[in-house]
Amino acid sequence: MERFEGKVVLITGAGSGLGRAVALQVAKEGAKLSLVDLNEKGLEETKSEVQKVALNAEVLLVTANVANEDDVRNYVDKTVEAFGTIDGFFNNAGIEGKQNVTEDFGSEEFRKVVDVNLNGVFYGMTYVLKVMKEKGSGHIVNTSSVGGIRGVGNQSGYAASKHGVVGLTRNSAIEYGQFGITINAIAPGAIMTPMVEGSLKQIGGEDGWEEVGKAFVEPNPMKRFGKPEEVGYLTAFLLSDQAGFVNAAVVPIDGGQSY
Ligand code: NAD
């Protein structure tokens, strides 16, 4: 039997990068999908890719801003209306924000990043946990980052928000283990997605970003970027019942960068 047969998986940031990769992986293994993103076009693209690998997959698309609590309540309600429950939640939407040293970072930019990356994750957990607690099971995976484990420089908002995701994950995992719910985080290093490409372009421009990328991965023990599908494999495991005793973990997927 497929790991996700009959299971409902809710994914935010599903219109691109890691969210899309996880959607494809769990769909291949039988999941029904509720896909959330700000970007409607990205969601449509993910849906059509899902339907190439899982012909009969049931897919709900919800356009929502995870930084808006009403939108979050709405995407959770719509998922439950459509599928009756939520078994797995990949709480993943995030932004990087502009790069700058702390004194020049700017409070507005700081708030913007924290609103999406930390508050958005908190709102998602708030409403999904109610559903999972009622049925006495569920798996949540929050997306932190290497920048949530150690400092990376020029990213005050990002690092603060991703460290916050680690704290939130561990805190809630302790509260909800007794209800059969696991809550973990992944901490990706540099995975080649549109977000990373955008950040390399901020530094190297359209012509120079690939060279900047090569220099960027040189200190990594694996000397390469991670692939979105590699995050798909790890996250699918953590969202599955096979990971039933993995709780409060922050799992790096970074080629060894954080050590
Ligand atoms: P991405 O930019 O390819 O995808 C992020 C998606 O989130 C986009 O589709 C975007 O539209 C959506 N999104 C952004 N803000 C939103 C909001 N307010 N409401 C709803 N949707 C919103 O980036 P990615 O690389 O796939 O990143 C996914 C997550 O992984 C993020 O939380 C990011 O911080 C984290 N991460 C990525 C890397 C990496 O190297 N790619 C490393 C560490 C952590």
C-alpha cells in the first residue's frame, strides 16, 4: 500500500520550489492535496505537474496569504470542507527578504519577513492543530533553514524568523505529542529553487549569478546545491506514519553545511 493512500496533505508555498517538490512526492504516493500559495499561476503549474505523475490525484487549490490570519483560517476550512480532514501539513511558505546588515535592514522589511515566515507558520499550526487534535493524529513539518540553526549574515529578518520556527516547532511538539501528533522542522541549506536563483541574481546579476552560485557551494562538503526532490523525499517521510516516533526534531538537509 502507498504511504499516503487515503491521506490528505496540506502544503503552503505549493506554487514553487520545495512546496511543489513535496506535493509531487506525496501525490506519487497516493495523497489528496490541498495546495496553498499567494501565486495563483504557480499553483496551476503545480497542479498540472502533479497530474502528470499522479493521473487521478484529487487537488484543491487555495490562493491565500499565509501572513493573513483570516486567509489561513479559510485555507484550513476549505481543506476540511473538501476532504474531511488533514493528515499531513507542510507549513512551508516563506520569503527571503532583502539582504542587508542589521543596522540598515529596516524595521519594515524585518516585519514583512517575520510576518510571512514566522507568524504565517504560527497561524497555520493554530488552525491545523485543532483539526488534528480532534482526530488524535497528524504530522506537521515546518520549514526552517540553516539560517534557523546558525547565523548567515545580512539576513536579520530571515534568520530571526527561521530561528523562531525552530522554537515554535519544539514548543508545540512537546504539547501535542500526547495527542498522537508529531511536529518537526526541516532546515534546508542551499536548494536550487526560484528563491535561491533570485538571491544569487541579487548578487551576481543575470550574467554572473551562475558563477556566484559555484563559489557559494564551494565550502559545502558536497560542493553542490541540493535538489528540490531531495527535500521531497525527506519531508514525505516526516509527513508519513513511518516517522511516527520522530517528534520535535529539526532535520538539516544541507549537504553537511551546518556542521
Ligand atoms: P520559492 O520562492 O521557490 O517558493 C516559495 C513559495 O511561497 C512561492 O510559491 C511563493 O509564492 C509562496 N509564498 C511566499 N509568500 C507567501 C505568502 N505570504 N503566502 C502564501 N504563499 C507565499 O522558495 P523555496 O526555496 O521553495 O522556499 C520554500 C521554503 O523553504 C521557504 O520557507 C524558504 O525560506 C525555505 N528554505 C529554502 C531554502 C532554499 O535553499 N531553497 C533553504 C532554506 C529554507
